[in-house]
Amino acid sequence: MPRAVNAGQVSWRWQCFGPFAKEVDDMAVQQHKVSKTRKRLRRTHFKLEAPGLVQCPQCGEYKLSHHVCRNCGYYKDRVVVQAR
Ligand SMILES: [Zn+2]
């Protein structure tokens, strides 16, 4: 089945939303190729991020900020959990 009867002679907008739109077969096909630049610009956000590590003021061990220290069990100058 042809994608559109007058492909090439009518605008893509007409092919997509006009009366020929139903003649398109079921498979999904992208309308425009994503260029190298657009792909790379999108992927600039796909990066690993280091967790927010801070040094425990009690024992100096690195811990996640706003979390109880795994080493000494302290949180904000007091014991919250028993350290193992
Ligand atoms: Zn600690």
C-alpha cells in the first residue's frame, strides 16, 4: 500500500492529516530522521551523577547528606540508631 497517493506533490502535513492519512500501514515510522547534532544534544543529559557525599561531623566517615551516618549512627549531634 502506498504511504500516500500524491507523495512528493503534497505537503507532509497533508499526507499526515489529510484524507490519505488512513492509507498508511500499521508500522510506526519516524517522520524525520534525528540528526547527529540533535541526538547528541539530547544525550548531553544522560550522565552519571555522584551521590551527595559529605563527611560525618562525628566520626569523619563519608555519608549521604541528610542521612543518618552508617558508621556511628549519629544524625545532627545525637545518636539516632545503634551502630553495628
Ligand atoms: Zn559518623
